[in-house]
Amino acid sequence: MTEFDFRSAYRHGFARVAACHVPVAVADPATNARHVLDAARGLDDDAVAVAVFPELCLSGYAIDDLVMQDVVLDGVRAAIEEIREQSVWIMPLLVVGAPLARDGRLYNCAVAIHRGEILGVAPKSHLPTYREFYERRWYAPGDDQRGTIRLSGRDVPFGPDLLFESSDVPGLVVHAEVCEDMWVPVPPSALASLAGATVLLNLSGSPITVARADDRRLLAQSASARCLAAYAYAAAGLGESTNDLSWDGQTMIFEGGSLLAETERFPRAATASIADVDLDRLRQDRIRQGTFDDNRRAHAGAADFRRVPFELRPPKGDVGLRRRVDRFPFVPDDDARLAQDCYEAFSIQVAGLVQRMTAIGSPKPVIGVSGGLDSTHALLVIARAMDLMDRPRSDILAYTMPGFATSDHTKSNAIALAESVGATTSTIDIRPAATEMLAKMGHPFADGEPVYDVTFENVQAGLRTDYLFRLANHHGGIVVGTGDLSEFALGWATYGVGDQMSHYAVNSGVPKTLIQHLIRWVVAEGEAQGVSSDEAGVLQAVLDTEISPELVPAGEDGKVQSTEDAIGPYALHDFTLAHVLRHGSRPSRIAFLAAHAWEDAAHGDWPAGFPEGERPEYDLDTIVRWLRVFLKRFFGFAQFKRSAVPNGPKVSHIGSLSPRGDWRAPSDGNARAWLAELDRAFPER
């Protein structure tokens, strides 16, 4: 197995794929071969692993009866031989379109060529004869063809059942289909994916008419989503005959339903969509989605594919990363998508709470408000739920419970917000009860010593929860929890009390990095979500406040207790959480991706509304340091807390940490294997 540098994308489960448009000279295979080779040499410089070219690009698609001329067919074979000879020192697997005669019939083919060898030929299975298409006039369907074809002096595998598998890039398994093949109800690529193909190629002629580009996008996107694969599409364009048709040279690459790259249509020169396909993600998705393999068992044809090996030999060093890596996996960068996600997340939380309260007799919601992000958002969810239930907001019982470190700023924010939403607001000072408990325990703080240990903190957290549960008993209510997904991931909650315990946890599926955007969205929605201008002002003040548990008094320098100083930036932890939950990624891979996302604050997109002056960047040393903290907490001692979390709605498709749902793990597990994998990648960090 090739040993790659840490900075190499090929080390971390990626393979670079290109969907290419090249100018075509009608019925001139020699010229077309030169265009393909010119593009291939550039792709080699770019460390591309697989490159797909348009349908019949060596002859031209729109050449009608000229395709049956021996001069053209001889020229195509000579062009294939030229590409084969010149590809010896070219890295990409080249898949080009060519008409080839075999056993008295002509076939529309995808020819796979790599490093001086013709690996195989896949004929088009489905030939259109409707609208402007008349392919059966010239070609035979290749769906029933299996065997070999004589090329370059040897017998080469021939058939639509070929998978080209890299021996040195795990998971890179390529299948090619031709144009119409993806338009049929059961495309060859569907069976190929069930047989193990991860990169699906489409060599397309497809003349352009109004709205056809949208149809192609829909089909390619759908194929990549259903097949849990990458789908690279390359359409014919510049140079094709325009007797009766026109061509747009559309190229695009999808992965798992998401667009990775595309080029502008109607180009005036060669173009290519290039992207790094995440083979590890595809493998993990197939493992997790058991119905994918169940479907393979139901289709016998998936077992009939032949595997043709090839050695890619990619460079070992840093080749960059040709794909977008979201800094905030839970928070879309696109404004419209973020607004839609916020609407859905907020509505999921509200709907969950409405259902729970309705089902148990419409109790009064009881909440502790601190002036922080989580309790603020939970209160907004409760307020909206009460509106939908046609209940007065005065039934909301909101309590501020100042302790030894509660600041006037957060306390005033909490009271102002509770009053502005119309809740019944009360204040219970927990300091006398906490002092008495500490004294009876013999804690030094009760004797005036500034000892702020975990006991000191948890006495306050526990008393707040005790009060809330007993107040709920007293007033016929339920405690609505404020703990969020990020806190549950890190175990940043006191077991049995505080943010860990409630009757219903509305924030349990929402990560910290999304909550601030949800609050911004509620502010932006204003009256549509029942938010007054007074509330909006308080909400902005909450957004501007540093995240703190406020359990330890400020130091002599006036600096308040900071959650992120203690456990690390939530931005990095949520990044890691998403890749652990969604993809089961190795820690070294997470570090690699985090470096691409976070090392340069000026690079890439930021979510709408993210303050420009508060856009951090983290170097690799910082990323690795906090990644170790996450691994120790998440895979180590935090699970026993998650095993006892209350009910709450799942919000993100990435996952939740409910022990009854997305995440099930032993409470006495450990992080040793994950830490060891990270240590192997960074032995000196």
C-alpha cells in the first residue's frame, strides 16, 4: 500500500475525478485524439485519478452515416492506439467515447485507457430511437454483450459489466455508461453500484434543447444519491455538427446527491469539472444504509460484473483538496438554505414540544433562564409552542436563579427576555441554600476560602435543577431542558442535574454552532414568529455574550469563566462531531479536513450573519490539541451521561445522540483506539 504524506488527499480517502468537455472535429479521429491527450496531460499535472470525456468524442457524435465509413472506423482505432501509447506517463484513467466494430455490428463505446494499456470497453446498452435520435440505424445495443474485443493487438474485456478497480487507492471502483443509459428506469450504473462501483461515469452526446440541462442535472443528482456514489457527467459540445441540433458541453460531478463541481455551458474551449470524491464517505454511507446491500441481494445481475484492476500510482505529497469543506457542517453557507434549515429546525423543536405537552395533559412549561444561548432559544421554542396551542404565554414559568458567579448582565438579559415573551417570571436566589449545603458538607468555601472546585460548581447546578423539578410538581408543569447536542457530545453537563436532566429536552438535537443562527433567524422573522422589537434587542444582547456556565466568580482581572477556554472552541468540536456521527471518520482524516476548513479565515464561505470581526482561524497544532480533548470526552467518560438523556427531537440529518436512536454505545467505553490513530499521524504533537 502506498504511503502518502499527511497533507495528501489520497491518504484520507479522496480521489480526484474530472468530467471533461473537449472540442470535436467532425469525423477526424486524429485531431480528436490530440484534443483528448492535451486535456489528459493537464489533468495529469492536476493529479486527477479518473477523467471521463463525451460520447463518441473520438469520431464526433453527430456524424450520421459517416460513422460506418471504414476510413472513420480505422481512424478511431488509430486514435485509441495513439492515446494508449501517449498515456504511459499519464496518471488519470481516461474513459473516451468511440464507435467500434465487433462481430459484424457497430457499438457506441466507452473505452478505458490507463498508463499505456486499454483496460476494457463498455458498449452503450440502451439506444434511443425517439425524438431526434436514430442510433439503431448505426449501432447495436450492448446490454447483452460479454466477452472481449481485439484492440492494440490483444483481447480486451468487452461489455457493460466492467468495473475498473484501483489496486492502490482503496474504494476507487469505476463504471462507465453512455448517455441514454442513465435515462432508463434501471440504469446499468445502478447495478454497477450494487456490485461495488463508487465512481459512475456518463459519456454523453445529448444535444441541448430548452430545459434539458435541468433534466440531466436531476438524473445525475438522483443517481448519485440513490447509488451512494459519485456521478460524473460529460456532454458533447464545441465542434459537433449543428445541422439540426445544438450542443452545450455540460459537465458536472455529484456525490451522494450533492453537487461538487460543474462548468458553464456553451464553452468556447476545452473545459472540465474537477472535484475530489470522498470514497471514505461513500463506503461509510453504504455500511450504514443496510438497505443498499439488501437491494443488491434482490438483483442477481449485480453479481455478474467483472473487475479489471489497475494501479493508479498517485503522487504522495500535497495535491490540495478540490472540494468544499464546510467549517460548520450543521450550518449551511448559502443564505436561502440556512433560512430554510432554521425554519425546519425551529419548527421541529416546536412541533416536538407541542406533541409532548398535548399528550400529557397540557402542563405548564417550567424553564430556568440564564441569559445564555441555550436557555434563550429554548424559551423561544416554548413561546411559539404556546402560541400554536392557543395557550397564554403567561402559563410559561420562567425562573432566574442567580448563583455565586451570575453577572448582572446575564441576569438582566434573562429577566428582560422572559418578560418580553410574556412568561410569568420569578427569581430564586440559590446562594443561601448553596452556602448551607456547602457548610454541611464541610466545604472550604463555606469558611470563606476561595475554593471553586467541581463540588462548588455542581452544588449550584444541582440546586437549580432541584428547584425546577419541585416547582414543576408544585405548579402542575414539566421542566423543559436547555442542554444542546454539543454539550451532550462533550459531556459538558452535570450528571442527573443541570443541562443533562429535564422532562423534555427541546435543544438535544441542536448543536451550539446552529443555535446562534436559529436565534438570529427568529429575530429576522420578527412578528412571523411572535417576536417583538423589545425581544429582538434582548436577543441580540444574548448573542453578544460570551458562552459561560457562570459557576465560578470572575477573577481579579474581571475575566468571567469561559466554557471554550476550558473545553475548546465549539466550532471545532461541532466540526468533529459531524464527521464522527455522519461518516465515522478517523481522527487523522478529521484533522486533515479541519485544517482545510479552518487554517485560513479568509478562504471559503461563512454562514450568513456571522460577524466578520469574530471569524477565527486555527492552525494544525490547535486543531489536533482540541481534537484530543473531544476524543477523550466523547469516546471516554461522556457516554454514561448520554445514556441517560431525556427525550427530545432529532433535528439534523447528520444525527443525534439519543441512546434510543442514532447513537448507541457502552457507557464504560474508552477512547484509546481513536487517540492511538491520531498519535500515529502526529507523534510529536
